[in-house]
Amino acid sequence: MADAKTNRIGLTLADYQGGKSTLCAGCGHNAISERLLNTMFELGIQPERVAKLSGIGCSSKSPAYFMSRAHSFNTVHGRMPSVATGALLANRTLIALGVSGDGDTASIGIGQFVHLVRRNLPLVYVIEDNGVYGLTKGQFSATADVGSKLKTGVVNELPPIDTCLLAIELGATFVGRSFSGDKRQLSAMLKAAVSHRGTAVLDVISPCVAFNDHEGSTKSFAYTKDHDEPLHELSFVPVFEDIGVEYNAGTTVDVRLHDGSHLQLHKLEESYDPRQKLQAVQRILEAQVRGEVLTGVLYVDPAAPTFLDRLGMVETPLATLPANEVRPPRTALDEVMRSLG
Amino acid sequence: MTTVVNDVSLQVATVNGSGSQSANMVLLRAIFQMGVPVSGKNLFPSNIAGLPTWYTIRASKDGWVGRKKEIDVLVAMNAESAKEDVASLRPGSAVVYDEPLALSSVRSDVAFYPVPFDKVVHPISSEAKTKKLLRNMAYVGVVAQLLELEMAEVERAIGKHFAKKAKALELNLAAARAGFDFAKAQLKKTDPFVVRRMDATRGKIIIDGNSAAALGAMFGGVTVVTWYPITPSSSLVESLISYMGRYRIGPDGKATYAIVQAEDELAAIGMVMGAGWAGARAMTATAGPGISLMSEFAGLGYFAEVPAVIWDVQRVGPSTGLPTRTSQGDVLSTAFLSHGDTRHLLLLPATVEECFQFGWEAFEYAEHFQTPVFVLSDLDIGMNNWMAEPFRYPDRPIHRGKVLSKEDLDRLGGFERYRDVDGDGIGYRTLPGTDHPAAAYFARGTGHNEKAQYSERSDDWERNLARLERKVHNARTALPAPVLQGEGAEVGIIAYGSSHHAMLEAREQLRSEKKLDVDYLRVRAYPFHDDVEAFVKNHARVYVVEQNRDGQLAGLLKLDLTAELVPRLRSVAHIPGLPLDARSVTEEVAAREGR
Ligand SMILES: Cc1ncc(C[n+]2csc(CCOP(=O)(O)OP(=O)(O)O)c2C)c(N)n1
Ligand code: SF4
Ligand SMILES: [Mg+2]
């Protein structure tokens, strides 16, 4: 490609590529990697500013398959949130992207997930949700729906954990649900999530073609397509294109995000305003009863302070502070010693 | 009766939550200010209020600061434990007791000093709660009079302790004086113990090991601290919070650090991993149960090669065990913490000075070797007050280890994270956010090649593990070397950590009482320095003294020593849940040596 298209910082899509995926062909996770890569390219984000973090699972492997020019840490099962927290404490200027699975988040990692959300740590947290443990070959996860059937015939009887509902309740400031098969919606949602400052939890239904894409599964492509109930159509206007956005206030909700970009929700459902927490919770619960896969930006609060804002830290990354700022002078030690004598 | 000067062990028996800490600190300080070497040990229950607690103060002209088994003077304030406490004394001891406890009939071979504490403090305050607190300062006055402490020093110590609370200061001074006056008028001294001014504490400080560790970390340039509260490590982070708030706030009022109370120890170590990977000097502090939880991440840190500092202030396990008692019970499990072929660097501080020194040096080792460093302190060092030389400011500038900058990458064109370029087993790393297209690498706990790419190839695996082994093995010469005392004896003793204080005294007891000369090697780090093997080579029999049941350090030594040296080792392992005392070591070694 001689005249490869460049983004606003002069990079081509190739600059955002990763290693070759070793996931199954057709795995929803691959489609999400593709969307993430495109999002970063289209937003013109310098790959070196991004830190990718993941736990363990097929989903958590996927950071190896996009943006090799960004540092990445594939950690341990269910503990990505704490590692991401530490990385951001060390360097508050990083754009943190967490990639996890439904097992990684809703089972072994639920404790860390809860606390990351509670802190409103500024990071995009993508749950690649297939309702099973892909990497350990298809056991149910805690997001499997009641009545969903494994290939072996086993039926899930326990109620699912709705990670979006949980995230809203715990204080996440951007919560959305999407589908790996819905390019348009997922793209707009990812762009808005990256432009948001705070914890953005995106539960993305991502069918596992090897273990959970059959008849009887509620996380298959076919089922998700059939039951997808988008709340609105999303469009995203990045800050560098914001030349006085026009929209019809009657049919569109416009949310100005932290960096000045705009997320526009063209109402399919009248009166749904994602800035209303109660309404969001009610609508999600209704969808559960109706058996809908409710997608869209469910909740957003663009102004809440993040964990990093609350710590009163210097602007410079702690990681690179010069020695004279982190080792107090000899006189300080003398003073302490005098007080102990 | 010959007077015993400056060799007394005083024990105060109270219930916890009664506010006796201030009184005990005042006694300790007053003795210290009189120039007499002194140490204090708090023996407390895992409980907030109402259970027996003992505080022991030892004044020793010879400078012994380890626990002494025998109590010379007992202050019995606790009805529940009083009879047993008195029964356990040696003949010739003294007992100050709250008169209503009516202890004088328990035995006739100790000196009894009944004090009606309620009556003594009554004129000072009529408020019940205040009176209860003042009883403590009243026993300070009584003890001061009996031991002939200088009342001026007692008052100075009270002044220091209550410097910021004028009303409390006044009340406490009055209570101490009331106790002193009562003793002077009503008690006739019949025991031999007195404290007289010396000049052995000039220029020294008093501090607990956890505060010392916190100071060390601060002067080591720590930037990220995470923790989950657990005795006996909590006070380490709590003092760090207060020191950092004072000395690490920039002129703009902004902190050059972050301290985060995590949701558990998994998260605490996870945050340290993330922060260390991203380039911060990151640490956490915990104790046994927390260390167990950190196991999986410890292996990730070792294998992905992430610098981290983890303080383990050891308490008694297994399980929740004795949360408020001291031990050296985590040595073996921490050396190999996590599954597979994991092996860690351990630092073993014995004194508060070393808590400070290792506190900053740990970051140097962690970043140089790109691996977690565990500092194994314990409750005795960490939570008790010790005399010490003022700490020495770090004598080396901060070195961040092999970190490539953008400029380095411009020059080199690229790098391979896990390639052993320099032959020391240590690769070069980059930090996230480094503005260079070749800066990134993929950190992972899965098998990887030199380029940090996923690999299941046997040759990659073996090469990587061999390099890690080399790296950790090489560290033995860089870590604090063992300290040798004595030369030429047939018998050697190896000890470490807080056992040191009992060991010093035991060595003297063995020499003077048992006519047995022993050489003493204090180990300060793992993997072991070559001097350790040389020491075993030079001694026919080597006793390894430690505070656990199984002889854990002896076990580690057996793994490392050449086979013919192993039979020379003899384990002297004690775990009564109390700090090690010299007498126990002396008697056991002497018996096994036929003395
Ligand atoms: C502590 C621990 N327990 C168990 C495992 C085994 N394990 C690996 S991946 C996985 C489940 C992953 O499921 P999910 O997060 O949904 O990812 P997916 O593979 O479905 O994308 C499990 C249980 C592990 N790696 N670590
Ligand atoms: S097993 Fe399932 S989740 Fe894993 S790569 Fe294959 S399709 Fe994707
Ligand atoms: Mg899954």
C-alpha cells in the first residue's frame, strides 16, 4: 500500500497492527481487536501512550493481536484491575485499556472489578463476553443466562451477573453493552469510551465459535442478532472535528465528553437519557425480564472525578520523577532523627 | 542485700485498652535519658480491649536488648493475670500491685509493694475515665521512686510524650508525682534493683522497626505504596503516610507519591506489579496471611521480571495463628513464594538501623535485578521500641537499573527485553509511555522468548529459566553480606533477624558461664553469600538459631551447601510466640555441646 491512508498524527493503520491472532477463526474477540485497532487509529492516538492490560483467557490474550507499538501486560487470571491501577498510579498520563473475559471479570476477578469501578479509575474496561470459559474449553461462566445450554447438554440454572448493572451501581461513569458483530455501534462506543475520563465498562457480547455458538446458547451470533435491542443509534464526533455540531434536540441526546468530543445518541427509545442512573437500572432490569440483549450506552457521567484526581499527585508521572524530588534532603533525616533522640 | 545496678527487667501487667502505653513509654524514655541502655517489648493480645497485656522494660548496663526470660520487678495491675504473674517470679523479685488485689499472701519470697492506686489519683481527678488513665502514670511514679529513677527525667519524658496536650500533661505530671510521693512516704524498699545514671545512650534515638522501615522507604524514593491492614505491618504504612505527608509534598502542595489502601493483598501486590512495570518504585507491607495471598503475583513478578518491594513483618502462623506474636516463620515459603521454579531475593534486617538501610536499598536491588525483593522483618523488630544510632543518609544516589530511554532507543534502534546482553542475566527494559516506536514489549507470565513473544519452545523455556537462575544467583554477592563475629572457634552459630539480640547475649553467656567460645555469623540476605558456606567449612559444628518450629533457614542452607557440610548443621529452633531470649539459646547449645 504505497498511499496508505494516514490519520491525524500521520500514522497508517499498519502502525496500529499487532501480532497474528492465534484465536479461533471467527471468534468474536478478533472482531473486537479489529475495532479497538481502528478506534485508536481513527482517533489518532499515539500508540506509545497506550498501556494494554489483561488477565488470563482467550480474550485476555488478544492485546497481543493489536497495537504492538503499545506496552502491554498480560497478568494473572482475574487481577488485571489491580495491575492497571498500579500502572496508572505510576504514570497518570497513560491511556489505559483493559481487556478481560467474562470469566476473568465476573468469576475469579469480580472482587478486583468491583473495586476498580468503585474507584472510577480512568480506563476503558472491555469485557469480551461469551458466557463461557473459552480457554479452558467451554465451562459456563457467571454471565451465562438461565436456560442457556452447553454443547454437552448441560443447562445453566444460576442467574447471570449483569456486569453493566453492577458497574452502574458501583460508580462506573461510562457503561455500555454492545456486540462484536455490530461494527458501527461498537466503533462509536469505543471511541466515546476512549474519550471519556473515568472507568468505562463495556460488556461486549463476543461469541465463542468453538464452545458457545450453537443452538440453545444465548451467547451465540444468531441469538444475539435476533435479540439485540439497541437503545439508540450512536455517533461520535471527535474533538478535532467539532465544528459546531448540529442535531435535533428532540430526537438526539448529545453528551459532551471530558476531552471535548461529543457522543450523540439518536433516540430509538423515546425519553431514554443515559445520564439518568435510575432509568438506566430500570431499563436493564426490564430487558432481563423480556429476554432482550439491550445494547447501547446505558449510562454516562462525564464529569465525575477519577481516582487519580482524588490522590493529589503531581502532574508528572511518578515513575519518572527526578531523584531530588523523591529522596528528601539530608536535613529532613536530621530533623526526624532529632525528634527521636 | 547487694544492690543490683542497671540490670533489671520490669514487667507491667495490665489489660489492653487501659491506656498504659503512654506510661510505659515514659518509663522507657526516662531510663534512656538517664543514659542507661534500655529496650521495651509489648506483649499484647489480638483484641481491642479487656484482655491481659504485658509490657517489659529491660535496663541493661551491658547493652543487652533482647528479651530476658526472668522478670525482676512486676507491676501487677490486672486482677485476671496477677496471681499467675506473681507465681512465675523468681525468689527475690519485687511486686508493685494494686492494693485491692491483695497479692501479698500468694508467696513470701518476693518483695510486695501494695499501692491503693485509686486513692492515690483521687485528688487529681474525680472523673472515672481520667482516673483510670492516671493510675498508669501513678505506677510510673511508684516505680521511679523504688528504682531510684531521676524524677526530673521522668517529668521530661512526660513532657515529651504529651508535648501537644497541655491539659493531659498537667494531669499526668500530677499523677506521676502522686505515685512518687506515696511510695516515698509509705513503702520501704526491700528489693535490690536500682537504676543509676550512665552515659551509654548519648546521641542515640528510640524508634520501632516499622517506622524505621517507613523512613528507609521514603529516603529510597518510594512513589507507590499499597497495603491492606494487617498486624504487625499496618504501622509501617501508617508511619509512611505521616512521614510522606510531611516530607514528600512539593511546593505546589502536590504529592510525589500515591498511597492506596487496597481491597485485599492480592490487589495490593497487583498494584505494586503494575506500578513497578510502569516504572514506579513501588512497595507493599504485609504479614503471613497476606504473603500467602500474594503468592501467584510473586511468581509473575519473578517471571515477568518486575521490580517490587514487599515487606513481610512476620507474625506467628500457620493460618491466622498468633496475630500479635513474633516469629521467623515465613522464611522458607517466601524464598520460593509461588508455584514452579520461583526463587526470590530476601533481605533479613536484625535492627532498626537495618530496617532503615534495607528500606531504601531494597529498591536498588529490586530495580537492579528487576525482581521482587522481600524484606523479612518481624513483630519484635517492627512494633517494639529499640535504641539505635541515628540513621545514616543513603550513601549512594538512586539507580533505576537498566531502563532504556527514548534517546537510548534512537541510538540502538531497538532492543530485546529478555536478552542477556551484558552476561549478568539482567535484560534491558523500557517503561510504558516511552515515546519511541520500538519501545514497547509484551510483558507476560506465559512462556516467552528473548523478544518477550509467546513461546512454548523447550529451548526458549530452558534458556530463560537458566538466565533467571543465574540472575538470582548472581545477586548473592550484591546483597548485604553476612556479618562475622569471632574467629577460630570450633563451634559456629548462624542466626538472622531479631534473633540477633538474643544471640549476642547468648554468645557472652556461653563464654563466661559455659566456657564455650563460639563464632557467630549473622546472615542478612538470601540467596546466601559465599561467606556462609566458608563459615560452615571453618566450623566443626554449626548451630542455626531461629524463631520457627522447623528450622527454616537451616533447611535453606541444607539445600545450598555441598553435601559433606550438611551434617555439620544443627537446628536450634524456638517458637514460643515470644521474642527469643538468650537463656534458651545458651542452655540448648551448651547441653548439646556437653557443657
Ligand atoms: C488462578 C487460575 N485459575 C484457573 C485458570 C485457568 N483458566 C484460564 S482461562 C480461564 C477462563 C477464562 O474465561 P474468560 O475470562 O471468559 O475468557 P475466554 O477464554 O472465554 O475469552 C481459566 C479458568 C488460570 N489461568 N488461573
Ligand atoms: S475457544 Fe472460543 S473464545 Fe477461545 S479463541 Fe476459540 S472461539 Fe474464541
Ligand atoms: Mg469467556
